[in-house]
Amino acid sequence: MRLLTHNMLSSNIKGVVNGFPLRIEAEKVVEKTVEMNGEFLKKMFEKIDWKAFVDASWAMGYTELPEEADSSMLDSDEFLNRFHHALLELHLEEGALVCPETGRRFPVNKGIPNMLLHEDEV
Amino acid sequence: MASRPEVVAPPEIFYDDAEARKYTSSSRIVQIQATLSERALELLALPDDDVPKLLLDIGCGSGLSGETLSENGHHWIGLDISASMLNVALEREVEGDLLLGDMGQGLGLRPGVIDGAISISAVQWLCNADKSSHNPRLRLKAFFTSLYKCLANGARAVFQVYPENIDQRELILNAAMHAGFAGGIVVDFPHSSKRRKEFLVLKCGQRSVNASMLSRSKNEDGESCSDEDSEDEENQTVCISDRHRPRKKPKKNNKSGKGKEWLLRKKEQMRKRGNVVPPDTKYTGRKRKDRF
Ligand SMILES: C[S@@+](CC[C@H](N)C(=O)[O-])C[C@H]1O[C@@H](n2cnc3c(N)ncnc32)[C@H](O)[C@@H]1O
């Protein structure tokens, strides 16, 4: 799972008011190179919750993102490269996502988060 | 014909390792799913701007449908309840991110972030009650409500479904409408029992709900899949149960805007709501010259 997806995911447990962002427990992170698309990054920048994104990147061991960002930074190639790398090239392979409100762990195996809820969580 | 998989076992049981492999290694299935996905993507009517979109593939299985999205340059997140299907997707190194999840439990996604969703041959599964705790109506509601929330304003969701009967179709459609979606069903090859395919085309948000929504039905050319019969005279598309428009409208060019009539109607609506709206003049909604 990439941080792109992590930034969109929230905990769906019954009764949870703010299930975003899920805290990342990383056991294994892998990198896969993909081609950069500046237009896509600009569109995504509007949607990304930056604070959650930076925290997630730290949890994945990547510390090159500025703590604060505004759209003027999208003119900088260096910024775009980092944004691209953190958003699309880092994969959480093994670990867990943790609901910020209940502490419930959603295990991640082979890159796939198990978001299935127990019956009493629906 | 084998019986419908939905009546055999719950999806996470039916799609075990053996079935997942069998499903994905059938060239016939691969072909059909690719064709269905192409059509669904077309019905999504994404803006033609060459910018990759963030899409959902619901009931993504082994990634056959998602592959079509990748081929068209989009990023996608796939959700499926069968770990075996997802394992095959991993083996096939699909480009989308995969989630193990049950759509009937609702999607845990932030509001307004998804540019469009497709679901190929999956939603009819929600009509079954596989556990005593399952209520199809509630599960459909949870699914469509959460889908509506996570879609961006104006985004569409297209579902290719195999409803077992009219009741199932109504059940699904009603759940979608209750969640706030507008739209209806597009049927390709309506008179061919083998080739008939149904797509539920849903649109999210207030903007331009009716304009040309379902008027884009096309006449398929005779290209047929290897195992299908080709009843050329029946190669057409019809729309049934369109909630917003009684009949098909003549084809309109999407890019040419909404037209004067539409504009005047909108302005009238806005006035009724008490908004300040410029007066109608002979310039209202006139054709503009191209700028370049
Ligand atoms: C016929 S397969 C289609 C897979 C893929 N979309 C394709 O085109 O090849 C149907 C898929 O829907 C999934 N499915 C059924 N019920 C589901 C549910 N409640 N939540 C998520 N996925 C489900 C099944 O596990 C299966 O992988």
C-alpha cells in the first residue's frame, strides 16, 4: 500500500467519529520506481492531508518532506520529486494500520491492509 | 450453464485459491472482464484532460478490471473480500493498491477524494444474506452511502451487474438513489440473452445531474467476443429506468456546454431560491467564439 492510499483511508468502525489518519506501524517498507506525472501530483496536492502525509512518511522512514507545504512549492522540481517519491514509490509491505480513536489494529500483509471489520464493529 | 456463483457460497468462500486461479487463467473470462471494464471506464466519462485520476475498483478480484484502469493511465485502489483473489492480483503484479474488505460494511475513505469508481460483476453479491447478521438492504445502504461520501462532487460510479431478477435490480437501484445518487441503468445488447450487459451509471452531487447523463448510449459495432453470438441487428444500447429523463435524448456533444435552455432553467431555479441572478438577455447562454 502506498501513502496515496493511506492518505485516503480512514477507520470505518461503528461509532468512531474521526478515524483519520490511521497510524502506521511499519515492519517492512519497499520502494518501487514509477514514472512521475506533474499534473497528477498537482491535482493530488489539493486532496492530500499534508500533516497526515508527513507523519506517515516519517513512520515509513522517509524524512525529506517539509512539515508544511503550500501550492507555490509545486513549482520546485525538488519538491515535486520528494512528493512523488513519498506518495507513489514507498509501499508499506508488512505492518499495521492503527485506528486513532480505538487503537484497533488492521494488519498489513504482503502490502494488503486487512480492513475487514468484526461483526460487533459494523 | 453453471448455476450462479452467488447462490453457491459466500464470496470469500466461493473465490478460494483454486477458483481464483481458475477464474484468472480463463482467457474467455479475461477477455470478457476487459471488455466490460473498458465500457465501464467509458461510461465514467472522465474529463478528457490526460491527467491520471484516482479511481476505485470495487470487488477488484484478481485485478482484471483494474488492469484496464492502469492501461488507461489511472491510479486505482481495489477492494475485495476474497484474500485468494487478491493473492492472484499480487502475483500478477497489478499496479493498483489492494485492500481486503467487505463493501457491505461500507468504505472507510475520506470524503470527496475519489474521482470515480467502477465495479465489474460484483455488486449483485450484496443481495445475498450470507450470515445471520447480514441484511442485504442495510449492507447495500452502507455501501452506497459510504461510496457517495468519498466521491468528488460530480464524479460517477459505474457498476456492471448481473442481477438475478427484477427485484434485485430494484433493490440495488433503490439503495443507490436513497444514498443520493442520480442515474439509471444502461443496457448493452438488450435483446441478446448471451450478450446482454447491464451497467448501473450513478452520478454524485448536484451539478448537471440530467444533462446528457444517459444519452451517450452507443451502437456497438459487430465486434464480438469469441464465444458470443453476433446478432448484429440487436447490437444497440437502451436505457431503462432512468429516473430523470423519460426517453433517450439525441446525442449531444459533451463539450459544447449545456445550452441556453438549461441555463435559463438553472437561473430560474436559483432565483426561486432567492439568489441574486443576472437578468436574462439575448446574450444569455449564447455560443461563444473559440478563444484560440
Ligand atoms: C466475478 S468477480 C469480478 C472480479 C473483477 N472485478 C474482474 O472484473 O475480474 C467478483 C468479485 O467480487 C468480490 N466480492 C463479492 N462480494 C464482495 C464484497 N461484499 N466486498 C468486496 N468484494 C466482494 C468477489 O470476491 C470477487 O472477487
